[in-house]
Amino acid sequence: MSTHPPSDTLFVHANQLDPLRQAVVPPVYRATTYHQADPWNPPAFDYARSGNPTRDALEQAMAAIEGGMRGLAFASGMAALTAAFLLLRAGDHLLVTRDCQGGTQRVLRGVFSRFNIEVTYVDTDQPKMLEWALQDNTRAILVENFSNPFLHVADIPAIVQWAHAHDLSVWVDNTFVTPYLQNPLTLGADLVLHSGTKMIGGHSDVTAGLAVTRTEELGRQLYFIQNACGAILSPDDSYTVHRGMRTLPVRLRQASQTAMALAQTLSQHPAVSDTYYPGLPSHPGHQVAVDTMHTQRGFGQMVTFRLRDVGEVHLMAQRLRLARIGAGLGGTETIVSLPELHCHAALTQEERQARLITSDVVRVSVGLEEPEDLIDDFVEALNA
Ligand code: PLP
């Protein structure tokens, strides 16, 4: 079995059969405690917060798929990000992608600022510009790839080279790109994070966070935080995320094809002023994506566009028949988000303005509908 880029086969067979009964999928272990016949030689699993076989199967599969040493599953994407931030000490400085999702900014501003963690937001699609933000106390850079909502593409190898030369740890929130289209650890990053609620879970029915470390040592530190702070993924949710993960390649190939067709259509529609999709050669990050991702598989399922007339947003939202409107992404159904009301609602009006996230911006998570049906849905909503 080839390892990287991870094949469809690896997604399906990243785990061995269940050792106890040879079950082809991991059994759900709900027990919170385990009998210790010899308490001086405790078994592999003793207490559910510290370890659970169903969660362990998912964590090991994620580590194999990302090409890392240790996988860890958390109760949400925010719990995984929070665990990463807890690696820092009071007085440390962190660099973060400027247009990252609102939740990351909310926790850094509302929680970690109280513990004296300093943050500078930087354009991680411009690695040559990072130097200005560097401080003596900078410890790490969190790259959100693609960025949200404009899908800027980060050059992970270039960022890793720069950051490691300055002794910074590189953390990549690769939720939008997914482990099928890129594996940052194999490009030298130290930690990869995902909201498992999105493409990996894949069906809008589970909330989860995933982290994989490049080294055993960072894995040990992050495990300490996971166990100490306790934001673990439940056994049932671990099972559900694991099931979603197995079909990620098939879903993403299909959704990426439709996303490309939708982006091409939108880019030619008179009501649309800008289309942001890394698969379009006109996108500023297109070449970086081709150079650093497994783009022969696709460019992902996220498409963002800007309407010429802000009044059209309301009309379009009312006229869409298939696409759902709301805050999620990565499911089988197409979801339209209005960043101002949904993913970036946690920002102030001024912060949104500064990031050009205005009321005319629309973000689409493309689902698995018949491509023509979906494109017709958007074209009819915009034509009307
Ligand atoms: N990272 C990214 C890129 C996201 O889009 C989100 C949520 O939208 C999160 C992290 C947080 O994930 P969760 O909602 O699972 O806590």
C-alpha cells in the first residue's frame, strides 16, 4: 500500500481489523472504566478520558493518513485548536492567518488574551511578508489553509522553511483543504488540525476536532493537554467521524469537480463581480496550490464569490431551491454561508471591513448533488 499522498485504499484500510473479533469496522466501546486484574500492570485502556479503543482507532487512522506520529481526537475543531494554543506559555506571541475563521479569532481575543498570549494576524499567502511580524517572543505560526472566506492559498513548504529558520512551530488548520488534497506534516509542518465537523465527518451530523503531530514529542505534549483538560471526542462520535473519513476521497473528488464547474459558471455570470476558487487559473493562489497540493485530485469543495449588487444577496438566498443556507460546510448537501452572518459573525463590523468581508460576499460549500441541478439552482437564483 503506498503511503503519501494517501490513497483511497489507505483511507479504507488505515486500521487493522478489530483485534478481539476481527470486526471490519471499529466497535464502539462505551465503558468509562476497565477492570484491572493486575493494577500494578495497568491495561492499555484504563479510563475513558485518558484513552478509548474507538477513539484510538480513529486517532491512529488519522495519523497514518496525515503521515504523522500521533493523532488526537477532540470534542470539536475549537477544542483541538484550543489544545494547540495551550502549548503556549503566558507572554508568548503567535502569528495567525489574517482571514481565518471567526471562532479562532474569538477564542484568541476572548480567552487567550487573558493569559497574555499575544497575536498578530498575517497574510500567510505572502510568506515573504511574514518577517515584519516576527518578535523575540514569537513561538508559532497558525496557518489556516485555505483561508476563510477568500480561499487564499498558503505555500506551506515556504512557510515551514522560514518558520523553522526562526525556531517557530508550524501549525496548519487544514480543514478546507482536507488530508486527501494535502498533508502538511509531510511538507515539514509540526501539527495539522481539522474541524472533523466538516469534510472528514462529511455528513453534517457530528461535531469533532482532529490533530496530528509530526513528532512523538509534540504528540506527547498534546496528549497531556487532551487528557488534562478533557475535551475528548466521545466513542460514538469517534465512530461517526471514522466512518465519514473512509469515504472522504470519493466525496471530495465528486464535490471538487462540481465546485470547479460552479466556479467557472459564476465567474462568467454578470451578477458576480469576483469568484474565489483556487482551481481557477485566475486565482492568485492557483500555482501555489498546484505546486503544494495533490491537485490532480481536485481543488476542494469551497467556492466564494462576491455579487455586484449587495441587494442581490437577499434575493438569491430566497430563490435558491436546493442549496441550504447556514453556518456549516463539508456535508453532502450544498451549504451557502453569508460570512457576515455566519462564519465571521464573531468579528466586529470594523474587523470584517478590514478583511473585506462585506455583505456582498457569499461562500458555498459544494455538496454531492447532480452538478447540473446545482448549477441551474444558482444560475436561476441569480438570473431572476
Ligand atoms: N477551523 C476551521 C477552518 C473552521 O471552519 C471551523 C469551523 O467552522 C473550525 C476550525 C472550528 O470547528 P468546530 O466548529 O468543529 O469547533
